Amino acid sequence: MKLNITLLLNLLFLCLISCNKDDEPTTVIVDDFITEINEFPESNQVIGTIQTSPSNGNSTYTVTSQSPVDAFSINPKTGELKVLDKSKFNFAINPVIVGTIEVRNGDNLVYSSVTINVKDVERVFDGSITVETQTQLDDFGEKYYDRINGDVYLSGKNIVSTNSLNSIKFINGYILILGTNLKNVDGFSNANLADGTVIQIVNNQLLENLNGLQSVTAKLMNLEIYNNPKINNIDGLENITSVTDKIVISDTENLENLNGLSGINNPVKMLSIRNNIGLIDTNGLSNIPKITMSFQFTNNDLVASLNNMSNLKEINRFFLDRNAGLKNIDGLSKLETCLELVIQNNVSLQNLNGLINLKKVNYGYMRITDNTSLRDFCGLSLIASTSTVGYNIRDNYYNPTKDDIKNGNCSL
């Protein structure tokens, strides 16, 4: 009997010990999570797993914060991290993705910090692309190319946004944007071009600015911006320092200035500024030293003065035509050589003082006609006394002969 009582007491003691152990709280340990992943992974790609101890399957996992938002997701039962929005894994925008994971096990609550280093990987598309719909453009953008070895040609009113191209850093070819419904070109904001290439932006009726081209520093062959009536500035071109062949700014009704051209400081073959009915200020042309083929300045009715073109010393052919508000050309005061000079139909032009240093007209051809307010030709005094150039001066307010100008009878 005594033995049975002793045995019963021992069993009761063991039971009490066991119960005490079950009542002890479980200590949960969780590691911080650090890893590296190539940019633009596949959606739902496994990134890794939050490691906890004990790994008894009783823990639950919740994302409490992440930057940028919605970059990754977590399995609430296993702690497995996956790519949620692959576009967030863009090295240029988010080189590091961070977040916090809450781990709960019973009454225990701990946190794990997540650090995902995004690795820059160059993705190259070899060839030119021609896109006519927004769907085509977005599908191409989802490849997240860094570089295009070819031209980018966007055409068609179905194209309304270039944002899907923001991964592109370099284009070894032309940018041609024709007849779209784009309001901006911001999708090109990270892209530079190869030297010797072309930017042509034509017939985009809703386009308001070119700010998305601010990363372009290439030495272009041609820059052509015309028939984009709502463009109000071209400031996005200000980092372009060279255009070798042709600059055309035409039919931009809301454009008030040419400041975006102020970085161009090399000789240009052809410069054409025409039909910009809202243009007021030409200061953006101030650093161009020479125009080797032709300078056409036509139908820019609000420009009162060709001001601050003091670096321009030589023009091959100069056509100044039908600028209704133009009163003077004083900004051309450093011009010395002009192979052919045509000034006509500028009804407000009053004097030619800006030609005071002109001393050579190589083709011997000068036509100054139909400028009905022009009464002061004294700016031609030097060329009249040093050159055999032929004069065609008629239908102006005053029409002096060459001898009149040489003898000081150059104005009324």
C-alpha cells in the first residue's frame, strides 16, 4: 500500500512538471532579410524566405511597410517573398527596396527588416522600332530595355503616352514622333542619343512641351520641330550643344521663345524659324556663330527685334520675310559676311542698323523690297562703300540708291 502511494505521488509530480513546461512562452527569433536581385524580374518570382526559429509552422507573416509600395508580397503562412510589381525593380529609380515584416507566433510578435538590392543589368534591343498603337508601345516598354540600337519611330493618334519607355537610357538612332496624340515626351527623360542622329517631332496636335528630352546631350545632325501648335516651350532641348545640319522650328503657335536652343554653339548649315505666330523672343539663337547654307526667318509676326544674335558673323543666304511686327535687326550687329541678302515684306521694319558691320555680300545680290516703314538704310554704309554688290531696293518707305547711301543720304 505504501508503494502504491509513493508511485502515485511520483506520477503527480511528473504531471505538474510537464504542465509547467507547456505553459512556458515560446521565444521567437527572426532574422533580417538581405538579398540582391536583377532589375525587372518576372512577376511572382521568388525572392527568398523570412527565416524564423522555431520553424514549427505556427508563425504568420504580414508586410507592414515597404518602399516603394507594392514591390513585393509575402506568403502569410510560409514567409516566402515574391515579386509583386516588377516595374518597381528598376535600378535607375529604386536601387534599393526596403520593407518591414511582422512575424506573429501565438502571443509573440517580432519584426524583420527587408533589404533588396536591385542590380543594374543592361538590356539591349538590336534594331529599330516602329510603333503605331499605345498597346504596341506598352508591350515594348514591358521589356524594360536600357538601350536601343536603332531608330524609335512613333506614329499615330492612338499613341497618348511614352511613360512605358522610361527605362531607356540610350538610343543609337533617330527619335521620330509623327502625328501622335502625345501631350509630352516624358518617357524619354532618361535617354540620350548617339552623335550624328536626328530628332524629328512633327504634326503632334496635343503636344505641349519637350521637357522629356532634357537628358539629350548628343551632337545632332538635324533637329526638326514643326506643326505642333500647342507647344509652349522647347526648354527640354537646352542640353543640346550642337546641331550640324538643320534646325527647323515651325508652325508652333503657342511658342513664345527659343530658349531651348541656347546651348547650341556650333556652325549650322540651315536654320529655319517660320510661322510661329506667338514667338516673341529670339535670344535662344545667341550662341550660333555661323550659318553655312541659309537662315530663313519668316512669318513670326510678334517678334519686334532680332535681338542678341551677337555671335553670328557669317550667313550664306539670309531670308527675312513677312515678319509683321519686326522693327529692327539690331541683334545682327556682328554680321560681316552674307552671300545673299533678302529682306522683304516686313511692314514694321524701320532701319537696318543691325547690318552696320556687313562688308561682304559674295554673290553680289541684295534685295530689300516691300518694307513699307523702312526709311533708314544707314546700316548699309560700310557695304555700300566697300563692295560692288548689286542693289535691288524698291517699294520701301524710302528707296535710296547705292550712291545715296555712300554719300550719306541714307535715311529720311
